[in-house]
Amino acid sequence: MNTEPEFKPGSERWTAAAMSDLPSLCRGTMGNKPVLWRTNTRTVLADPSPEFGEKLLCDGIVVNMGDACAFSCTYCYVKGVVRKFAHHVVDLYNADAAAGACGSRRPLDFHEVVIRRANALRVLESQLVRRDGSPRYSDPEDRRVAFTSSLVDPAPNMDLLRETAEACKLILQHTGWQIRLLSKSSLLAEIVKFIPPRHHHRLIFGFSTGTIDDRTSRAIETGAPSVSKRIKALRWLQDRGFRTFAMICPSLPQENYDQFSRNVCEAICAERCEHVWAEAINVRPDAMPRTLEGLLREGLHKEAEMLRAVHGPGAGAAWEDYTRQTFLAHARNVPAGKLRYLQYVTNHSAGWWARMRTKGAVLLGADARRLGLCETPARPAVTESDTTPSPTAGQSQVPRTTNL
């Protein structure tokens, strides 16, 4: 049962004191971060979402149950994405704090709060089902892949994992879609306990593993479980026949790119993943100081210096060399046909990267769109076999897939 608070339309104001009256599922804090609610929730499901379609992570369908994550990754890009529709929530909290209504003694930045969407499950159901009870997506041949989530981690704790499970059940009940779930939390594997086994073959699980070193992940992925726990959860799913994909991103500059790629591919059992996404770290200017600070705090001085050398004014050539070396190493080590390396290109770099598409480069950004180099899928990115019976937990079979 969903026990999130129900807000009346147009109700924008809340205080920290009101949070104490919420049910246990709706905690006042998560990971030492205050939980705020965006009460003007109108959508949870975005269809289409062209940018994530271009990344081939989904067929343009994205599900977001919140706006600010329970984790605090130093390189997070979400602040700039949600500026127009979620920052007023943080502003209201800071105004209350200034008036003495909240526990915080200073204004908080976006990465210091969790923002959930009020009535998210009800909103999602309304996007899937018409008022007369009929499904909005009734085509039995519509087996597109939906992705969760582009803004927040879907499984940072059991409260939010249960919410994600309920959202998945709504989608699985009212559509024929598949669902790709990406997390930095080993808890993600627990979701199979909440979803009927007959739907397990429509779930595709992945974990962010831009590094396989726990110190590095702890330095730049604040609050997230260790990457070694994520890898253990990934292998647990693979050993039980669940569908998996890999996400080797974001990865830092390396002394030996080929060795790094081989080590990661071995750790994640790349041959057992349907696809392997990878990407260099694209640190935004406002996030760069926090990323460097995190590395230095963990004593990773060499890693910090290597990152500093490829970012900032005058480092364009160094950054391009870093991302090309990362790509070429993965192209040598990832099993053939599985690599999907995400690369934002410029006019200057587009020519070289265009030639790499046959090796797994997926080109992104305004220049890639203008040059017609983006690869928005026209059919499901992963197509399940029509002949595969509905599996049960522990007996799931990995269906055949179609590479684009």
C-alpha cells in the first residue's frame, strides 16, 4: 500500500514540522538528507524522452519517481536538468530554515536534499490507465523498453525500493513494456521479491560500475553502497538467470586503459550482460570542485591530478585523448556487438567518432543531432523472445536479444 502524503492541487507550502506527522514510509530524512516533496506532480512517465532514446538505454520512455537523489554523487548532472521545476522546493525549504521552522541552520544546496514527487504512484497510474479503466498503451506488440531512472536512484533504501517495485508492477500490469533499472545500490536485486515471477523476464538489471575500486567509489559516490557490493548483486542476478546489462560509467582517467577495461569486464561478467554501456566522466564546472575534493579526501591524489589534467580551460585535447583511449580499450575487451559507448561530440571530433560507430560508439549532443549521427531506435532496443515462457525466480532464462 502506498502511504505517501496526499497533497491538494496547488498546495505548495510545507514545513519541517509537518513532516513528523507522515507515516514511517515517508521519513523526514534519508541518508542524513532532509526529504522534501514536490507537490505539483503532473507526470512521472515521460514518453517520449528523446535524449535517453538516443543513448539506447530505452525506447524513449523514462520513469522518475523523484527529482533529487538519496545519494550525493559528486559528478551529478541532475541539478541543471531540474532547475526549472524542482528548485523552488529547495528554495521553500531554505526560506523555512531562515525563519527557524526547520532544523537546518544554513541554506542547503540541491545535492544536500532528497526531493520526492507527491502522489507519484497515483500520477503514474493515471498516465497508464484512462478514467474508464482501459489501458492507454493497449497494443500487445508494444514491447518497448522503459528506463528508470534518469534523475534519481530507484533503490537507495527499502522505502524507495518498494515505491519503485509498485511503479514497476503498474507498468507491467498495464503495458507490454520491458523495464531497464539502473542503480548504485546492491538493494536493487531485492526488487525481484516484490514483483510477480511471471514478469521477471521483462526486467533488465544494471549497476553503475565506473570503477571497481571501493575507495574510488566512496570518494565520488557519497552515500552509495560499495561498488564491490553492487558487483556481488549483479552476479547474484546473473547466476539466477535474470537479464542484466552493464554500465561502466563514469570512469576516471587511467594509467593503463586496457588493463582497467579488462578488469572491469571480468568483474561484471561482461559476456553475461545483454549490453555494456560505458562513458568517460563529464564533470560539470560546478561539480568539479566536489569531485576533486572527494578524491583528495580519500587520499587519491594521483587520481585527482589525472582528472584535473583533462578538465578545464585548455584541456580539450587531453580530454579527447582520455575518452578515445577509454573507448578503444573497451572496444578491444567488451564482447563483440555489446558495447554502447556514450560520447558527446563536437564539430571537430565528430568525424573520428562517426567512424567508430561500427565498434560501438553512440554519438550524442547538439552537433551529433545536427550532423544526423544520433541513433534513436525505431524499434525496441531489446526484444524478448515470443517463445520464452514466463520464468520463475531462480529459473529465469535470458531471452534472445536484438542488437541495433
